[in-house]
Amino acid sequence: MKKFLKWFGIVFGVVLGLVVVVVIAATVRANGLLTQQWEFKPDTVQIPSDPEALAHGQYLVTHFMFCSDCHGEDLGGAEFFTPEDGAGTLWAPNLTSGQGGIGGTYTDADWLRSLRHGIRPNGENLIIMPAEFYTTIGIDDIADAVAYLKTLPPVDRQIPARALAFMPKVMLGLGVIPATDLLPAHKIDHAAVPQPAPTPGETVAYGQYMAMVCSACHGEDLAGMPPNAEGDKPAPNLTPNGELGNWTEEEFITTLQTGVTPEGNTLDSEQMPWPQLGTASEADLRAIWLYLQSLPAKTAN
């Protein structure tokens, strides 16, 4: 019995030592992913200041970039998850120039680096922020958006420093949480040359452009997504073979404007940002409808 206990102790000690080594290695790798450096040519677009550019930037930020979903209605920052959630501390930053806001310190280059590359001025990789979609925005449009963000009314709100909890960091380091799921900089082509936006109009091409963020919830092919681990409802199939298959263009626009589908179902504004989309111009909504109608008909994912 003593011999068995001795060998059990040795084996347990070895296993425990291996676990400790793996955890340390995973933590080191996670820290490396969070601070990974990327080589790219800085964007040199001129940020405008004329009223037309500011108005257009506000339109994009409000209706299609969905900044308020994470940063709050006043864009002064909002809690994303807390230590009580078990994931650590993460707040969407205060975008204004008020106390605790980044707007008072960010240069034009800092704004462009964050929006187009998912990287903070200090080199840290942003967490969750959907920069991979903003890289598809025309360079002049992103410049208009930055111009508007620089004029936000100041909000005094101090934002706690981000801190991933121990287990999420280990899971990131082990690849259980893929870096591309958490860190947008890891799925962006940083060498891609900024492109101009397509010509505005009720066209398939412009509709695809304005539907830039839809794939975040509805899948890359827009054929829908199943419920996630948090129990959120499945994102519908937007192709002609899906939930919109029997809708008319007017019913589509009315649904976005009212939040009520032709079948009488009420959309959840926390999961589907219909208030932001529905107050966009009808011309842009018609362009999105044309784009959705042009998609290959697919069964739901």
C-alpha cells in the first residue's frame, strides 16, 4: 500500500507539474496574442471637417456602424462584461473627449488604426470590436465617420482598465477560444489597400456595401446562425430561401422601421438593431433589399 501511495504521489506530482507548465505557457501565449504587433502602412487619408462630411459620418455611425450597441447611446462607454460574469473586466471605451474618454487624446492616425486595424495606440489588440467589418468601408466614408466621432459631445465617464480573467486567458492561449473570435486584428488583412466606396444608389453593389455588418450575426453567407451559448435566438436566414422569402420590398422596409414583421412578430432590438437601420434612408434600405434578393438561395445554417 505504501508503495502504491508513493507511486501515486509521484504520478500526481508529474501530472500537476505538466498542468502548471501548460497553464503558464497558455497564459504567455495569450498575452502575446493580446499584444501582437502588426506591420502595415499607416493610412494617410485627410480627415474632413466640413458640415456635409460630419453629417455623413454621423449617418454612418448611427445607422450602419452600430457604435451605440456597445459604447452606449451617448457613446460614452458601457460595460461589456464584469468580474461577476467570470470573464474579467471589459468595457467599450468612452469615445468622447470628456474625462475618461479617448476622444481627447486620439490623433487621426489613432482613430484609423483602431477602426481599420483593431489596434490601440499602445499596440494592444482590441477585444471584440468589429474592426474587420470597418475595413470594408470606403476610405472616404471612414474618414467622415472619424470626423464625426471627433465632434461628439463630451461625456465624463471613467472606464475601468480591461482585464481578462484567468480561465478565458488560458482558453485563449490554448486555442479553445480562437484568437479570430476575440481579437479582430487577427482576421484583418493589414496590407489591404483602402478602397473607395461604391457609388450610392439603389443597386445591389451599394446594398451589399451598406449591409457590411449583417454577416456578424447572420453568417458569412447570410443564411442564418444557430442559437449561441448564451441562449440568444437564432439569427434568421436572409437569403431568398429563408424567412424573407415571402416578403415584399415594402414589408421588409416596414419591418425595419417598426420592428414588427409581416407575420406579427416583434423584433428584439437588443439582438437585431432595427431602430438604427429603420431610421436610415429608404433608398439605402431598398439597396439592401436588392442585395438580399440577389443572394443564392440557401437553407438555414
